[in-house]
Amino acid sequence: MTFWEYLGNRHQQLLTDAYQHASAVFQCMVVATVIGVLIGIVTYRSDWAGSLATTSTSAILTIPSLAMIGLLIPIVGLGVPPTVIALTLYGLLPIVRNSIVGLRGVDPSLVDAARGIGMSRPMRLVRVELPLAWPPILTGIRISTQMLMGIAAIAAYASGPGLGNEIFRGLGSLGSKNALNQVLAGTLGIIVLALLFDAAYVLIGRLTIPRGIRV
């Protein structure tokens, strides 16, 4: 069976796996973004706190994904829970680091001007600092998403959702007539999803970042 014939016969299952893969990455990125930006907001004013946040999230990223999921299985079981926890933790570093860098890079004179017209601390953060820090934060989100697209394939090890199941089935049946097709279909599916997500982020950047800041 050729690769195209395989896609034709298995397109429904592949589309389901692709949807589950994209959904898992998207939901974990939403959680990682909220947590990562909050950590950045709490720590960016202090050098030691910012360093601690960056170092801690860097340490998480050094844990092999198979080991991370394997350690989570006895605690939360198989399926979606270990996938969500692992992906969320892996997605933190670029967002935390870029949030801290972006917030520290805001021109102090703009913050002083906002303070001078009577803006409270939360209002300055929401209306001045975060909008100006948004470009590097968005870059961190894009980097995290690309990483999680590949890492999410390992979720199949814990019976998690996504295209990793196709890859693992192929690797587990090497030598059979469709093994290569399975691995190739899963791999190419992840690449396509990564490109689609990245294109969406480019569009979001054009819609949310003012031209002057973008330049």
C-alpha cells in the first residue's frame, strides 16, 4: 500500500488524532501562558526572583519527556492527565523568560507618565506594561507551541491523545507493510499542525501589535 493509499484509507482516524493533538497543545498552551505570564509579573521587578523563575522552569525542561510522563503515571494515571501536566510544565520556560524580559524592557518614562496621570499599579500593568511587553511574550508563546507539538507525540506512551499514537503504532510494528506509512503520517501531521499554529500566531501578532511597536 502506498502512502497516499494509506492516507485515503485512514483519513478519518488521522483527522481525529490530529484534532486531539491540536486540542491538547492548544489547551496546555492557554494554561502555560496564564501561569507563565503571572510568574513573570510577580518576579520581573526582582533580579533574584526572576533568576529563580527562569532557572526553575529551565530545570523542568531538562527532564526527558518520557521520564516526566513515566513519573506522572503512578500519580495521576494514564491518558489525558499526565499529558496535560507534562505539556504545561514544558511550555513554561519561553513564556516566563520572555515575560520577564518584555516587562523589564518597558520604558520607565512611560510608566512614570502613567503614574503621573493617576493610574494605579494594576492599571499601569494592564494598560501600559503588558501591552508593550506583548511582542516578546507572543514570541515566547510561539516557541513553546512549536516545542509542545513535538513533545505531545510522546503522550502516546501514556495512552494520551494525538498523532503520537500513529507514530508509536508504526514503531511498534516495524517490518510490517504499513509501519513506515504510520510513522510518516504521524510525523507529517505534526509538522503541518505546527506550521498552521505558527501562521495563526503571525496573524495574531499583526492584529494585536501596533505597527510602530512591530517595527
